[in-house]
Amino acid sequence: MRTTLRAAGAGLLLLLITAVTGPAAALSIDGETIESGAADEEFTVGLTDFSMRIPDSDLTTSVATQNAVAAAYEEAEFQCSLRQAANEEGELLNEETELCEEEEGDLSTAELVALVSSEFRTLPLTAPAITYQPEGDWALVNMDFIVYTDADQQLLSTTILGVPVTVRATPVHYSWDFGDGSAPLSTTDAGRPYPDHTLAHVYTSAAESVQVSLTTSWQGELQINGAGPWLPIAGFATTTSSAPAVEIVAMDVNLVP
């Protein structure tokens, strides 16, 4: 995916930016490093042997992703670890194999994948702040309006089947709406400030008020009670940010002696 930034005077150059791969996270199961991350508008999930790009979103999760996450849960004996944590007050006792026998009332792996995914989407993630340049409450027509946000991970606590877990959320995709009816700018790039900026929008007509909003998609991983491997979460959570409204001003330029 490419984003074209138009020349805006004051030393800004015409740039052609190719969106780079978004932030990646790593986890380990049985000593094997597992990567998760994003590239352009398609995402990789979880496993090193599951390298194909998949068209997941915050609304839909592909069967391939669900199967890949289910395989990770089974490999790590996730439900067994939850039961051990519950029985031993949070201490994982993986050597107690008798605790890993199936019990009446256990969820299927597919049900556990869906449960964790649903819980992830309800967590109170903090929406990234929007920063724009030039600063102020107005901007010029036909000049670059530069935007960027942060790409920080967030750690949150919740419970799965009554067991404490830590969730690590990583922003992997950004959709910018510039409030003028133009198509959203969709990217894995969080952007940077001038003069190293990579994201900008050009307003082509004056407007009394426009408001920039940002929808961020988050990829998640979880860890049981502060111990054991980080496991991938199917699907994505989203947050929405809004910037203060700005006026778009058209200025006439006249040559004078």
C-alpha cells in the first residue's frame, strides 16, 4: 500500500512512502519463538509455520486464523493451564499431568478461542492520541496536514474462566478519517512528525470545521497469571480517537512590487 504526500511549501518535498510492516510481538511455546505482526492491510497471526497473510478484521476472523490459534492453545495445553492456575491459586503446576485430563464441562478448543476473542474486544483499551501539524485550530487549503499517533503496546488484566490473565495489546492497523468526505487513509504506519513525516492529507477546499478521527485495530496475546507463554488471541479489538475540530482556510496569494 502506498501513500502519496503532496508538496506543501515551506521546504516540504513530494514524497512517495511505502507503508512498512507494523509493530511485531514475540511469544514462545516450548522454546520456539512465535511472531505476530502486520503487513499493509493483511495480518499474520501467531505461529511461525503459519506465514500466509490473512484478511482478518475487527469484524471477521478467518477460519484459518481460528485454526492457527486453536493449534497454539492445544500445543500449550491452555485449558489445562487455566485449570491448574485455578486449583493451585495461580501457580502453574504443569508437571501435574493428571490435572490435564478432560473434565466434564470443559469448553472445546474452538469455544475457548471464541471466548478469549470476545473478552479481548471488551477490554478498556486506551485510544491513541492524535497529533497533527501544523498545530492550532486552523490549517490551509492545498497544504500538507500531517498526522501521527503512538504505537505503544498496552497491558491489561482480566479473567478467563475465573482465572487471572494478562493481555498484551499491540496496535497493528490505523484508519484515518479526515472529516471532509474523502476516503479513509488505511495504513500500518503510526506516522511521524515533520520533517520525517510519513502520513498527511491535503484539504482541497475551505471548510468552517473538520474533525480528524482515527480507528486503531489491536492484535492481542495473553499470559496466564503472569507466568507461562504468551498465546495469540484471534480477531482484533478496536478503539476510536478524535482530534479537536479545525477550520480549513483558503488564502489568496498576490504578487506585489
